[in-house]
Amino acid sequence: MKTDISTKDLTLYPDGKDTTFDVVVINDSDRMSSFQLEISAAGVESDREWLWYTVTPQSANKPPGDKTEFHVKVLRSPIPGFVGLVNLTVKVFSLELMTEERHILRLNIIESVSECPFRVELPTKPIQTLPNSQVEIAFSIHNNSQKAIAVTLSVHSSKREWFLFDNQTTFNLPPQQSQNYSFTCKVPEMYAAVAGVYPFTVIGQYRNQNSPPTRGHIEVLPTGNVDFDAFPKRQLVPARRPWLPQWGIEPPVYQLEFTNNSNYSQGRTAEILEITTPTFNNYPKVGGDIEPRDGENEFSIYPEQVNLAPGETQTLELIAYSKRPWLGIGKTQTITVKEAVVSPLTPASSALGGLSKEITISPIADDLPLTDEHTAHSEQKGLQILELRLLPIIPRWLQVAIALLILGGIWWFLYAAFRLNYHAASVNVVRFNGLGDMAISTSNDQTLRGWRVRGNRLQPMGLLGNLGKAGRTGLYRPVDNNQVAVGLENGEIQIWDLLNLADSPRRSLSYRRDDRVMALAYSQNSQYLFSGHGSGLILQWYLGPTLNLTNVEEPQLIQEFDFAIYDIAPVGARQETLAIAGRYNQLVLWDTTGGNQGLRTVPYPAGGQDEYITSLATAADKPFLLATADDRGSISLWNLRECLTNQSATCQIIDQWQAHQGQPIRSLALTANGCYLASTGDDGEVMLWLLNSTGERSTQNLAGEAIARSPSPKSSLDIIAIDSYLRIITGGRDHQVRLHRIQQPPTPCN
């Protein structure tokens, strides 16, 4: 290889002037070779931590005939603190060629004569922080001289109290080296640290000589919010003596208060977003004419805006002009008021400089810098809802007196109409006639009422009879539907003639006093009437083919059971067997033609004294189908064909399920074809169940369909299929009789 050095003599100045030389290396071999360069000073051992020169590039790989130019820059004396001449050895070597060349040059190190042998460096960009925070300010000191020095620093600022720095602190610096240090700036609380840029100066002293000032900047970011409040929240017009007619009332005034809880000056005003009133839909006018125009609401804000210094509180006045009504109870207006920014950020200490960048100001939380999300959150919070209550010009007490007279007359009219057409107590039973165009209901109000069915409405027919006692049960006479039998609370059975209505029943049947009639059932030919009682008695009454006028008769047949009767229903082809249900979950079949020999108990889950089978239902076209329900929410479907024709056969349950959320079921009803079952009870729901041809629930609707829901318990229902519709009538504790009409759902039974 061949080498050439650009100079043999170098001078190193302490003021930082560049001291450089070049070394050119030519690959004079026949192979690719790499070249490197090292420099050493005479009498100085290599110290990798003392970087006194740099070489560019550090190494080079060149083909034959190519050359490399190394650029060397001497940064400082190779011997810390040395002044004078020192010999440098420049060694160029190649590992591949296993050869090296050396060059000797002299380095003359000049002693520093500068007035300031050091410099202080601070961050050039402003140091950003928030009020009530502490920030570390990093700085560095560079010793330009060839010997160690001791420097004393001081900080100068209009906010000198912010800087936790001892001006007598001395820093010992090695020769031609830099050292990094820091001092603390503690920014005070919100109102003492107004948003802005605060410059400070660091000055160093060495041997009674001051260094040129080094300047830095602390930027206090804007933070905080403006609290917006309004008072009073509610106002009444007139506020005094509202019972007297008053004109020319002074408009009410709301105080809109703004408190600047931020570290910068702000401008604020208010604007009305919306007025909600029962009678007015127009929007208000803000500012301008304060005189109200006919038929309009107007509002004025005075003054138009306020300028708030940090920590300052000021108020605006919102004056509301609204016309008062002459009559009525008055009107209430809800006024939604929003704060609005009317001036940009105005940082204090403008002589010290503005903010380094433009920032949208809005209230923030947790001492965080402002963001768009904070701005949106502020706009949602800066709302006040005010209420203005305007009383009528004519005092309300006079209006109320007149209204009471009018309402009293209307109330008496409606009360009389209601008493004539509707029940005043719980409805205990509802029944359709055979055509489904009429219905009856009995109630604890001791009345029997009639209803006409008109489409999906019930039309009151009025009072059919005053029963004298609460009616517990009732039903139409199957033949002709011209009579209604009603069972009363006191054990009496009344038979009312619907063709010749009178003030009293045409026939009265009674066996024991105060033995409640819980259930009634007619025989197939309507000549016999069965009654079930709370004492456990089943009575058979002979009525004959026509209405007998005899008022007192003995029952033709008596059968006593050891449980309270809740419901009875004729079953079987000739309907000579009576299904009987009641307390203790008892279910018994009684062949009325066989006396005591005709009794048999149907297996049913045993129950205690508070457990009842509450309702039975049969279908005219399917006399062997029986539906039962109890007060535990259970519904069962039975096929009685085998057990009615064969004494040794067991009555067959064909389906059983829980319904009505396990609450008591009070009433069941089947359509005549046995395809639809309706149920209701204490949960207030009216449920429809679709059955198939064998009497089981249809698999397409095992959960049933809720026809209606009511918060009040239901006591009774009836169902009838007319054309393609189902009509369901219900009665309950809310005193109401209701009709539900729906399209017949398709079912496999059909």
C-alpha cells in the first residue's frame, strides 16, 4: 500500500476552531484489502474514554488500484490540561496485506486566553408544564479550557421564586469536558400561574467574570374551566299576592353567574337553546328589543358579555318576557341556557410572550392538557335548565271554584252512568250465551249485569237484577238461554227470567243459610240444576221443563263430601256423571244415577288445606275431555272415556304443564269443539292453548299465547268460537268486564 499525509504540523486552538488533516491510502496490491487508521500521542497510553480525535471513515475495503481518503479531526488535547508540543504517530495498517505505515506529525496546543473558558447550554424549546406542578430543567456546562475550573451559576427571572436553585452552587468541571445538571422549577397553583411563556436567564461566573447570558423559557399551559351557574332555578310570576288579579308585573330576572377557575382570561356570554312550554313552540330572541311583542316570548341578556380574569366571578342578567294566560292553571316554561365563548384565549403577562401554539380553550379535569374531547364534554356540561311558572291573570281559586261545580255535575252524571252499566266491585263470573252474542256477569257488588257483543266491543245492557248478596257463580240455562241461574254468597240460588225482567228473581232455591254456592251446572236437558257449596255439599234441584213459581223447595238429591267444593262439571256421553273439584286437590267423579256407589276418586297430586283444584272445563263436542287447574299454576287434561265406561280403569292424564308463572289459576274454559283452551288467574294474564284432536297441547304452541295482560288478578273467563274468530270474555278484581276477539289460530284439532 502507499500512504500520503496532508500535513506534518497541526495547531489546536482552545476556542473550538477545526483542527483537521487528511490521509490518502492507495491499494497497490493485487487483492481486495481493508485499511484502518489509528493515532497515538507520545508518552500517552490509550484511553478509550478520552475521545480526543475522530476518523472518517473508520475503515475502508478497496479493490486493487483504488484509494481511500481518511479525514481526521482533532477535538481536544490528547493529554487533559496539557499545553505545548506533542508528537502524534499516525499508523495505517491492513490485516489482509499484513503491513503498516507510520507518519509522525507535531501538534501544537495553544493555551486559552478567552475571557469565558466555558459555556452553558439550555433547551431551545419552551418547557411546557401545568400550574401546581414541578418540572426538572436539564442543562449542560462545557469547559473549553485545558484545565479544571469551578463555575458558579445564577438564575434570573421575573418569577425567580419558582426556581428551586441556589445561586451559590459551584460546579467543578474537568478540562475540555461537558457535564449535565438540572434544577427544579415549581409552578404555583392556578391563579398565581397565568397561562403564558416565562423566560429565564442562566449566568455563570468564573474568577469574577460573567459568561454571556443563556436564555430558556417556561411555558405554563392553559388549564381549568369556567363554572356556569344560574339562580334562582325556578321563578313564579307573580311572585307576590298571586291570589289577586295583577297586571303590569315586572319581568323575572335570572342571574347567570360565571366563575373563571382557569389560569387565563376568558370572555363569556349565554345563549338560549330552547324553550319548552305546553302552549308555545316558538324559539326566543336573544338580545335586541326587550319589549314583548304580542303572542311571543322574548328574552334579553344584559350585559351582552363579561370578561373574566383568572379567579374572577361575574354575572349576567337574563330577563324573561312572557305573556300570562287569562285562564287555566298557568303554564310552565323550561328554558335551556348554554354558556358561550365570545373571545379567544387571552394569556396574562403579555409582556413575557404569548403561548407557543394556538390551543382551543375549554374546561378540563385532572390537570390534563386540553383536547377536543374535553371541549365536547365542556359543551355538554355548560347547560342550565331554568323554570318559569306563569300563573293566570284571573286567580286560580276562582277558576277552581267554577271548575269544581262543573266537574261535580259531570262526576255525578258519570257516576250514575257507571252505576247503571258497570260493576262497582270484583267480578266473580262471566258467561257467554250459546250464540256468543250476549253475556252475563256477577260481582261482589250484588248485581247481575248483561252485555251485548258487538264485534270486538261489549255494549252494556244494564242491570238484570239486584241479587241482595254477592254473586259467586252464574250461568245460562242451556236450552233456549232464556234463564240465568246465580249462586250467592249466602247459599241461595236465584233464577232470573231474561224474557220478563223483574225486580226479583222468578225462583229462589235455598238449602242451608250461609253455605256459599261455589259452582252451578245444568243437566243436558236443563231440567236439573247441580250446585256445589263451600261446606262440601252437592245438591241436585229439579227445575222441570218450565219455570216453576214455587219459591222454596228441597233438593231432590244430596251428596256430601269432606272437602270444600270449588267447581263442578257434567262429563260423559249423557252427562250423568259430575266431575267435582275442591280443597286438598280433591278430584271426584260422581255418577248421579248411582248414589254413593257411583263415587270414585281420580288420582291427583295430594295437597294440603291451602291447596285447591280451582276450575274445571269441558267441551260439548268432546264430553270425555276434562281440563283442570289448581292454585299452584298447574293445568291438566284428562281423557275420561276409559274410567267412565270401565270401573277398574284409571282415568288417563293426556297432558299436564305449569302455567301463569306458578300463580293460582282461577278459571278455565274450552270451546265446544275442544280445540282451544283458555286460562287466567292471579297473574292477570289471559292465555290461549291450542289442542290437537286427542286433547293434548299442539306441539306448535306448547308455551301458549298471551292474549292479554293486566296488573290486576282475573277471576273468571269464558270462550266461544264464532265463525273464524275466538271471543274471550274476562272479569277480575279491577271491576272490569273485558272482551278479546282474535282470529282462530290454525290447530291440528280442526
